[in-house]
Amino acid sequence: MQKALMKLAKGYTAKETVNEYAEEDGKLVLKRRKVTAKHVPPDAAAAKLLVEKEGAADAMSEEELLSEHQRLKRLLDEK
């Protein structure tokens, strides 16, 4: 679950395949295959869950929040 949450927080690109078939001589024959890359943007709710899971964000000072933000950003950039 941690990996999935990280993937959502960071955003990702997924391949989407659409196949079109036609009937020829009573059989379905593949006529066209379209493969596209679909970009899923970063999810703020997933990023918030990661921060909450790491520790209590409400109890942090502004400096601690800034430091944690930078740490999480580096962590996301690595993966």
C-alpha cells in the first residue's frame, strides 16, 4: 500500500490500449490497435496521507514543516 500511495502522490504515466475488431467471414479480426500514454497528475490527498503517516504535521513548527516538505520532495524525486 505504501508503494501505491507514493505512486499516487508523485503522479505517473500509464499505457492505455484500445483494440478495434471487425467481423470477417464470421470471425472477429483485429483491425486497429491504439496505444496511448495517459498521464495521471500528482494527488495532493495522497501526499497529505504520506505526511500524516510520517508524523503529526499539526505539532510541527513552520521550520519543521519546511524541512519535512523538502525531505519528502527529495524522497519523491528519488522514486
